[in-house]
Amino acid sequence: MEHNTKLEGKEHFHGSDLEKIEKYFGIPKENITGFGANVNPLGISPKMRKNLAESMDVITSYPDPDYTELRKHIADYTGCLPEQILVGNGCTELISLFIQVLKPKHTLIVSPTYSEYEREVRLAGGEVRYYALQEASGFQLDVSDFCKALAYGPALCILCNPNNPTSTASSPEEMRQILSCCKKQGTFVMIDETYAEFAPEELSISSVKLLKEYDNFVILRGISKFFAAPGLRLGYAMTNGRKLLASARERQNPWTLNSLADAAGSLMFTDTDYIEKTRELISSERRRIYEELLTWKQIRVYKPYANFILVRILKKGVTSYDVFVHAIRRGLMLRDCSSFPGLEDETFFRFCFMMPDKNTELLNCLKEILD
């Protein structure tokens, strides 16, 4: 089979670049299945879809500036306390807000990961070092070695757990070791748990229960991925650092979250049927796909904890861009990971888990070029 699928002027496409894809490849965006966006394939919460229209009148008045009811629902959903929560206009706003408050001179970021962390640190005038996860260790964080790397005393440490794009994760006990190490030397920790709700329930990798033990970290989450609602721009932070929380609230613009997002959040966080169906679907498909890919000789995969999986191509002469183009020509959009620092050698790609029939379609497509 012909594998030379490169086009002139190679482009990098992110998970939500459907308009760019449409223009570049001439494929209508409505015909593209987004395996690169890491969004819940069930779509938005049925409870929210049914009831949000009835709440439309909320836009005629300002939202509660303290978002009291919303924070209570988030607390019930996550297991923390309402007073430990700050809501914001997406996780992106909260990342920026906390970095502006902390103003870290030196920051250590676990990589490969989301590029927005470095951008915000540098905008705040700080310097960045990266701690690279090792492919030889399956991209699992070596906590002992990581604590040694923290010895230079950065003001801030940033981890994504489960990590994007590797889908690897650290346990609460490992996080406890990191937090203890950072506490001793005055390092604050930012944990991005965007994908934590997708992790296997029996493993429960979230650090929420550690909030009662430590005040030197903040957990960030949003509704873009698990609740499939990026357009609502609802994010939330959880921390037991009371002074930090007060400073962040003081710096944050009032009514940063609109009334409709406030009402929508109260609905989706209480949609228990939808939450359970999402976890069951992702858990089942994650297990099926991982076990299938383990049998393929021309790739290497790493145990996933999120709703996506990272794949390394071992087949000579085939790059991640080749695989991307091969799939997109069938209307299947995955993520070429060569734009992530540390994965530039064009052998890595990532895809999320969609509905079973679409997942099977993608596996068959990948087998054509990687078999």
C-alpha cells in the first residue's frame, strides 16, 4: 500500500481545528469525526439540554457574584467544600489568574503537556524549566526522581493529571509525596485535572481528598471535555490555600461567569445518569482499544487513564503526519503529536475514544497503514 501521503506545506492541526481542516483538505467539517478533541462522545448532559431553555430568563439579571448554588453543586460532585471553590470563565482563565497572583519567578512543568502553562508563566515574567517524562518508563512520572528535580526550589510546579497527551496518571499517594516535598521547600503546586473524571473509578486518581491535608496546591477543572460543553466556558478551581483563594477572588473580574453558564452548571453536575453512562462508555472502550493495540507489532502504546491514548509508530517510513493524513481522508481526525515538546520525532499520535462503531472504524483505518 502507498504510504507517502505527505502534502506540500505540512500543517499542524489541533483537536478543534475543524474549520482549518475543512479549508486545507476540502472535507466538510460536518463529515469529520473529531478524535483529536478529547470530548465526551455522548455530547451534552440530557438534563441540561431539557431544562436549560426553561432557565433562559436568568439572563435578564446579573448572576450571584459568589455563585453560591453552583459552588455547592460542584462541592457535592467533587467531594470538596464550597468555600474551597473558585469558578471562572473556563480553565484557561483560572490558569492565568492563579499564575498572575503567584507571580512565580521559576516554574517547573512536567512535559510533554499543554502549552498554555508556559505561555502564562512567561507572560507573568517567570522562567520555565521542563521535567521530561521518559518514554522508556511508559511516560509514568518517577516521583522520587521528580522530587530531586524540584531541589532547585521553583516557586511553582505544574502537572496535568491524567496528563495530556500521554494519558498517564499519578496516584493520590504519589501526589501526597510530591506535595510533601514541595511543602518543605515552599513550592506551590498546580494540578490540572481536566481529564480526571474519565479515569477508572476504582483507581480514583484525583487529588481532591488531599485538600484537607495540604494548602500548597490548587486543582483545576473544566466542563469542556467530560461534559462536552466547551462553549459555556465554565471552569473551577479547588484549593485549601485560603489566602491564595482570597487574592484570586480579589483580582478576578466580577461576574466572570454568565448567568446561563451558572444555571447550566447546576444542571449538569447533578445529572447522575449521564455521568455514570459516560464513565461506563469510556471505561469499556478504553479497555477494549488498549488491549487490541497491545497486539499490534508496528506500534507501542502506553496504559491510558484518560479518555484518549498515545501511540508510537515503530514502522519504518511512516510518520505521525502520514497517519494523520491517511485518517483525515476518511473523515477521521486524530492528533499528530509532533508539535508537543519531547515528541517532535514524528512517531507519536493521539486519539480519543468515541462511540464503539466509530472507534472500530478508526482502528480498521489505522491497521491499513500500520499493519
